[in-house]
Amino acid sequence: MTMNNISELAISYLRHYNCHINEGYIALLKEACEINPPPHGKAWYGNMYRQYARKSEWFANSLIVNAYEEGMGSRQVWQFSQQVENQQFAKLIRSHSIDESRHSKMFITLFNMLFPMKLEEELQTQLKAFSPNYNKENHPSTVPVSPNDVMDELLVMDELIQINLLEIRALILQLLLRPVLQAYARSEDKVKVTRMSDQFIFDETKHIEYSAYCIGEYMKWGDREWLRQTMIHRQATVNQMFLEDIDYQDCLGTTILRTQNAN
Ligand SMILES: [Fe+2]
Ligand SMILES: [Fe+2]
């Protein structure tokens, strides 16, 4: 896997899964990554990740941190969906939230599979509660609490741009995670672990796809130059967040950045 060019990498995964991608979006992403090259695409990050992941204690902990962060992310994404007026976008955002809820549970399953130990039942319950357990039937309200909670269209687009760039980051982490998961898995679990990794990679690619779709739709009626500037600016803030987060060892391998809400 070569990650010299993150936009190329994301685009090749989108193509691999036959995702429909807007050419205007591709141009914006390429430019944003050229102006502000993502540090998470650099070889040193992959090397650093693999170095840490060799320590089983660190790796076990990172699976738990990921389960926690994916669960939090799922709740935040659902709250965001409630503030989006465009119902086509809101529906896509809700299914994103449901995916992240499932990811949280998948990380706990992986933790239990790769590091089987007798955990106290109470602790096991706590780990499971990291996921909000959303699915098509079970989820919070789909309508905003009050009309005042509806977000301005530009703010919605700003959020979707950040989601898009962060999901590219999540895809990269899943690609780094894959061989590590396979290395830790006992031979009888390898097929199952690989299938879960396939699912993660597919889902993260779909998250890039839907947010790219929303960006492409906005281009039809919105301000293209604003989009361009915001993509460039948000790539810079995502890069900054990433560099801040890797100062905390346990954030080094998370699919969701901890400082995400600090802006
Ligand atoms: Fe995820
Ligand atoms: Fe995701």
C-alpha cells in the first residue's frame, strides 16, 4: 500500500467499490491535499503505528479506545443528522451513525477474540455500552428537537467536509490495522478477523462516498469557491488535530480523532 498521495488512495478505494464520485469533488480533494498534505498519509506515521502495535498491551488498549471513540462518534453523528434540513442528506448521515455504532461493537468483539481473558461481567457490560446500539429499528428521534436546532446550510456543509476528510483518515487507519489484526489473530480466527476488516474498509469507503456525494450536490446550487476554500482550510485543521492527537499514545491508532469537537 502506498500512501504518498492520500487523495489518490481514497479515490482508488471509491473506484474499487464502484462508488459514484463527482469529478468536481475529486478536484477539490486533490487540491486540498496538495496544499495541506495530510501527515496521516506519510510513511513515518505507518511506521510509528506498527512500532506501537507490536506491544500487545498497547494494541489491546487501542481496540478499546477505538470502541469508545466509535460509539461517541455514532452518537455525535446522529445528533448532527437531527439538525440537517435536507432530508436526503439527513438520511445518509443517519445510516453513517448506525455504521459507527456497529463499529464500536466490532472493536469489542475483536478485543475479546484477540485477547481472550476472563473479564468481570460488569466490565464486559461497560465495554458493550460504548456502542449506543443504534440500528434501523432502534435509534433516537429523526426530527430536530426544535426548529431553532436546524443548522445553517453552510455549517452543515462545513461539517460534511470535515466528516469527509476524517473518514479518509479512518480508512487509512483501517488499512494499517488490517495486517496487525491478522498477525494477532489465532489461526482459527483469521478468516473471521479478515472478514471484519473487509467490512470496516468497505464502510469507511462508503462514508467517504456519501459525504463526497453531498459535497457534489452542494456544488450544483452553492458557492463553489466557498467549498474550495473550506476544503483547503479543513484539511489544514484535520492535519493539525491529527498531529495533536498522536502526542497522546493511546490516540495514535484511533479511527476517530479526539480533538474533533475542539473547533
Ligand atoms: Fe468507523
Ligand atoms: Fe466512518
